[in-house]
Amino acid sequence: MIYSSGTFTFLNAVGLVGLLTLLIPILIHLFNRSKGRRVVLGSVEFLRTAAMQRVTEIRLKQYLLLAFRLGIFTLATFILAEFAGNIAGDEDRESVFVTPMWAQSATDTDWQTLEENHPDAVVHRIEGDDTAWAHIHQTLTEREHSGTIHIYASATAGEIGSSWPEFAQPVTWHFSNTSASAMDSEQSYNILLVSNPEQLSILNNLQTAFDRLNQHRAIDYTVTVTAPNALQNQTGTLFDWLIWLPETSELPDLSGFGIPPKKALFFARGSRPTDETVTLPDYPFSRFHISEIGDIQSGHAAWITGSGTPALVTFVSNGAMWHQAGFNLGAGSSDLLAKPEFPIILLSLLQETEGKLDRALTDPVYRDTAASPDGAGYSHPLSDLSAWLVLLIALLWVGERILSERQSRDR
Amino acid sequence: MERFLDPRTLSRIKDLPLVAKTVADGFLHGLHESRMRGVGVEFSQYRQYEEGDDLSRIDWKLFARSDRYFVREAERESEISVWFVVDASASMAVASEDADGWTKLDYAKHLIATMAYIAGRQGDSIGLMALYDDSAAITPLGTGDQHWSALLRKLVTVKPGQRFPAEDAAKQYLPLLQQHGMVFVLSDFYQEKSEIYDFVNRLAGKHTEVIAMKLNCDDEENFPFTGPVRFEDAETGEQILVNARDAQQIYKTARDAHTEEVRLTLLKRAIELTTINIDAPMDQALYDFLRNRSRVVR
């Protein structure tokens, strides 16, 4: 069973402080009159027969009452601590995350292989929410999880949303062959990157983004960096993409570089007017929750990412030949280039996967039909345990009441 | 108005002689007004006519009033000795839980003080022996107010020990008590083996009349406890946890059996047993005791 691995843990470990409440029934047990107030008699000989008959029952009742009360407080604390049985696990153990597309396309053999490869790991199935990664990342960080993280995913861009969390733990990616093969033809890019020398920090960020794509999406790329004034040296070379960083009012003639139509990305700073009306659904960013603000009809629109970072600031369509996308890159920590979602945005741009993404990500179907309790990105079936815990508390409470009332009547 | 003196009221009076005199005076006054004239402190002055008695000793005036023959014994020819022996074991330090009054030992002290006062007024010699562990606090026989005061001072010093002396230890005090007279033994008759029985049985002799007074408190008689209670034995410290309500019947049965056993054991030696509730008025206890005794004498 894919969810059966893992040990008990608590989503809100601080809630376990509630276990201190166990002192209450213990103190009641120690000091309660029901334990038997002390009365001095001249002789207890007359009670010896009675004692033999009753003492066992009395003690049994007392300990049963204590057990009921301890159980009530313990279960209440567990609920408080969001008791769950299959999330994370021990800090040192492996955790396996499965993306919706992987789960959708995986065969029984894939699942079997996964379980064989990670017999002791806790397996989490990500549900296709854009915040899933961030949520998992936060959860693992809170638990100080230090074990290896295995991510089973397809190689399709954007599958995991626009967020690309930085895991402190070692992450091993496992891409499904099916997805990877589908993307084989688009796995290699020859990129001409035009940059001024003072734009080294931007170059570094781009390099990081490409490295990540290479690492996590098996993208092979060759980037040729050149200055604008040395551009002519690259004439005759075929490039898949041109990335233009220097600020300029218009792109140079790129006809000699063999760049296919609509393959120029014009990264720029500052707002520029648009020459053509482009609607959001037509653009790959739609998968990444980029929304439009302002009035694009008037040429003063800007697109921002889900995290509020300005993205596309200009979009120039040069007839049927070029799409010139202007981005507010910058080198600052708040600029798009520094955002964790940038690599996946870049990937979607490079692969022009708009249509593919839409097809691939339509209504993922999961093997497990258990609904996510909070839509936070992954399901933990044992969260349903809370209902059982509440029921158990109710039963314990009834038992406690019955015993208490019986003791009260005895008094 | 309540005729008898509430022991709770008396317990607030810390002056032992005052309590004794108060009880004695009230008791004697009650006797004076009662129909039991002739059986009070002066019980030795009158007795019912018996065949062979000298007719001249019949009190004809009393006959005229009561239509019964009483023999006048104007004064006893010789005083008797009256010993008061009190069991000062730990079980005697028990009182009713809610009574806020005397323990059995406290009650015994006041009862002894009162009876000693009455006996002293008759001119009897009075003595005290408090037995605990292997020791005894003793006030030898004597007469007069000063001796009564000395006896009271000794009484005040008596503290409860742990147990009634074992047979061998108690035996040494017997010669002192075995004189012509009466010995009041005040005890709850809770014993480890049969040391109290042995002591009392040895005490009863040809010339020594033993009167046993068994002291109980309300809690011991009625067992009013409910719920889980850890009962602790005053002498052994042993604790027994029981549900008191469930144990009540068993306790009462066992206790009644014990009382009957005490009665029968003493009866074999012709020892009279009087059971006294320390939470009832003391003068009433005295009154009842003498009334019962008068029946026995008759």
C-alpha cells in the first residue's frame, strides 16, 4: 500500500505540550477522595472480610477511571497536534513525492518499482495544486526533515506549478520515461545570449536557471554569450533562441543567425509600450498564474506572477517573424530572475509548451480517491483518523461519566 | 431542657475536676428526683428486704411510700476499695469523626473522675491504674479530696500508648488490684490476642468484683461511612480499603459478634459488662449503669 509506510508523527508538534494536561487526571487520582479518605478505627478486624471482597473492585474502578481520563486527554492532545500517520516520518528517513502527472501515467510496474526502491520511505502524492511544493517544503522544514527527498515526476514543464522550492534536504529526481520520451525532441537548446559586460549578475541568474533545468528537467543547453557589438561574429550559427539582455529600443537584424520565428526573447528593464494586443490565455504564462494588471489595450499593461513579481513588461510581435517578450529581470532578490519559479517559466518559454501543458494537466486523475482535506497539496488519509479519535474520546467520556456517577452513588 | 449533659459541651470544659463535679452533681440530683431512690451513690444504704434480714432494719417510712420493704444499712461497716483500670491503648484514642468531642480515653478519664468523686463522697478508697504497652500509670488507693485531686492529676498525664500490655506484663499489676472491693475496667476490648480477657479474668476473684465498661463511639456503633474509605487500625496501623457502604453490614455483623463474645467471655467469670457510647451524655450513662446494676443486685 503506497500510503502505509511511515511512522506516527504530528503536524503540529507544539500541540503535544497538551500532554502536560495528563497531570490533571494523575493528580486527581492521587488526591481524589475516591482513592479512599483515611479513617482511623479502633480495630479493622471487623472489616477484613469486606476488604477481601471489595478492594480489588475499588482499585480496578479507580485505575479504569484514571485510564479513561488519561485516554481522553491524550486523544484530545493528539487531535490538537493534528495526529497523522503517513506524513513525513522520522527525520532521517526518505520521503518520496509523486507528482500528479507521474501518478497518472505510471503503470503498476512503476509503482511496484517505486516501492521496491524505497521500502521504508513515506510516499506522498502531490495533488495538483500550485502551492503544493511550497506547502511540502514548509512542512519538511518545520519537521527538520533531513532524509533524502525523492521526487517522481514527468519531464513536462510546468507540471509542478510555478513554484520551485529550494529544499534544504538532498533531492533526487526521477523522471518518468514516458514523459521524457515525449519531450526528447525538445530537450536540447542552442541559445545565443547577448549581454553587456556589466550584466554579469543577470547572466549568473540565468545560468542558475539553466542549471536547474538541466538538473531537474534533463534539459541540455548550450549558451553562447556575446556582446551586442560582437554579434556579427555569431553569424552563420544556428540558434534555437536568442536572449537579448541589453536595453535597446529595437532588436538588431537577426536574420543571419538562423533563429526560427517567434524564438527571440527580449529581456529588458522598465516598461515599454506593446505593439500588439496579446491576451493572457494565449501565452504560456497562463499555467503559472500570471495575471494581467493594467490595460493592455492601451499599451500600459504589465503581467505579474502569482507571487506578485512583475514578469512580462513588453510584448512586441514583429509580424509573423518575431515575438519579442520584454521581461523585467534585474539582479535584485525581488526581480523575476531571482524568483524560484523563473526556471519553470523559462522552460515553458523555451519549449513553447502552452498547448502541451494544457493537454497534460487537464484534470489529473489519481489512484487514490481520498480527497485532500485542506487542498494544501498532498493527501494524508490518516487525517480521517481525527474523526475516529473524536469518536473514541466520546466513548471514553461516556465510560468516565458512568464510572464517576457510580462512585458518587457509592459515597 | 435537656436533662443530661452533652459530652460535646463537656468536652469544651478543660477543667477535669469541674467536669467531674458537674456530672456527679447533676447525676446525684437526678437520682434524688427519680423513682430510683435508694440505688444511687448511697445504694449500699438501702437494699431490698431478703429473707433472714432483721425486721428492725426495715425502713417503714419507705415502705409506707413505696409499699415495698427496704432494709436500711445506715452506714457501711467498712469502706471498700474502688479501682479504676483504664485501657490506654491506641484504639482508645479514637473518636467519632464528626463529633468534635472526646476520644474514648478522654471519656474514660472524665467518667473515672466522676465516679471517683462519687465514690470518694461515700468514703471509699479510690485508685487508678492506666495500662498501656508494658507500663502502667498508677495512683494507689486513698481517700479524701486531696487524694481525688491527686488521682485527677495522674489522669491528666495519661497518654495513649500503642497496645494493652501483654499477659505477662499485665500480670504483675494484678496483686495490687485484687483486694476487697470493686474494680472498674474501662476499655473498648480491642486486643491483639486475648490479653484483656486474660487480665480481667485473672482479676475477678472472691473478694474482687469486676465491672467491665466497654466504650464505643457513634462511628463504631453505626458505621456511617460511605464510599471508598481507607480504614486504619489505630493500634497496628494496618490500612484496609473498602467501599464503606457495601462493608457496613459485614462490619456491623462482625462487631456485634465481637460484643457478644466479650459479654460471654466475661459472663463466664460473672463479670458484668456495661456498654457505653461516649457520644451520649455521661450522666445518662451513669444513670443507666446504676439502674441496670440495681436490677442485678435485686
